[in-house]
Amino acid sequence: MTTHQTLLLNDGEAIPQLGLGVWKVSKVDARLAVNHALRHGYRHIDTASIYGNEEGVGLGMQDAGLPRESVFITTKIWNADQGYDSTLRALEASLARLRLSTVDLLLVHWPAPGLGKYIDTWRALIEAQAQGKARSIGVSNFDESHLHTIINATGVKPALNQIELHPLLQQPCLRCAHAKLDIATQAWSPLSQGQTFNHPIVLGLAEKHWRTPAQIILRWHIQNGVIAIPKSITPARIEENIQVFDFALDEQDMAAIASMNIDKRLGPDPLQFTFPAGWSEVCELAQRRAGNAG
């Protein structure tokens, strides 16, 4: 059974379309989850320096014993490290924690416009790619204006923009901008933190296809050409989430999920989020919004 497929980025590199996210996962749990995921068909792991678990990700890769070239690793530059020199230093620290000489994808975690450093940070990523320390470079949580700003300033397009994207927040305008710019779309919180698992449309499609709600939503992302990185540390769910390449949703199914969009954010607004250190604020906001789910 096929457990993964890849998409081609604008720089010619291939990225597995489904990966494992490790947001809010401890070092110990990250090690176990990554090892389990890689042993069950995953070839794409998404972490970030601010998650505090890069070391666990590196050890999990080591435990799985796969060839380095077969695993796609993403990490990100946090707000407090933005700026040209500080970004390059932060990357070196991430590589050391991951026990790698290069990452497959390096992202600017947030534009943090209030800091006024994201152009210099993007220039540092371009340099990191030139040095061979990042095979592909991209951004996360950028809106269309941020994308045009860095492209106009440097002439270099991001390979990918990782954004909050799920049935409750489908971001059609930003996805259209990505398509026009030849920038891949990647979804964080692709399962809307479980908030849509009991939605009548999702439950109906799960029954129709004899699948779980999570598999229905992930299949919707896949058929939309989106790269998804669902997070789990539960072995059974890790295995379940990747079993989405042996069935398909029809046009009516896709349209039904599209009708669920209510522009509901679970994370911070990228236009306002600037905290140079504030990971606790991100987590607190996500928990508060999850608790207020309607």
C-alpha cells in the first residue's frame, strides 16, 4: 500500500505531501513519535526551534535507522532569532540539536511585522541555501503582502508557505495567491485540532467511505494539492493519519467540505503576532480557542 506521495517545489526539490508535526510535543515524546512514524511509512517530519524538541526529532530519526536522504526534515527560525546574523546562528544551533549538516526545508516561522526584520531574515535563509545548509527555503504564516515584499526585495520566491489551514479556515484567497506565485501551500493544524471531527458533513463522509473523520479531512487536503502535517504522539493515530492514499473523495464530497469554511482561526493573526519570545502566548491562545469551540 502506498503510504506517501510527493509534490515538486518551485526549486525542483520534492516534498512528501503528508508529514508528522510535533508542535507541543516533549523531547522524549518527539523521539518516540518520530521513530514510530518513520517505521510506519512517514518520510516527512516538521519541527521548529521554539518547539524545544529538535533534539528528540534528531534522536528519533537516528533510532529509525533510515538513510538520511530518505527523510524530509523541516525546522523554523523563531521570532526572537530574526535578523540576518542571528538567523544564521539560530540555524547552526538547530542543526546541532537535530544532528544534521543540512535541513530539507528552513522556514521563517512568522513574519512578525512589528519587529521589522523579516526581509533580513529571508536574506539569511537565501544565504543558508547557498551554503548548502538548507535544501529548500520558505516561510510560515506570511500573507500575500509579506510574500510580495520579500520577493521584490530579493528576487527569490519562497518554495512554500506554511499557514493555518483546515475546513474551518480554508484561506482561498491566499491559496490562489500561492498558485499564481508558484508557491506550495502547507497546512498547520490541518485537522483543526479535532474541532471538526463531529461535524455532520465530516461524519457523513466518514460513514460513506468507511474512514475516520481525520482521514476524510486529510484526504481533502491531499486532493486540494496541500501539504499537511498532522500532529500526534499516539501510535495508532500516527498510523491512521497516513492511510489516506488508497481512497478518494468525489466532487460532491469536496464541495461539502468546502462549504464548512467560516474563517475561524485557532492560532494568532499573522498581521498582529510579533512576540519575540512568547511561545507560551501561542499555546495559551490555541488552548483558549479550542476550549471555545462551537
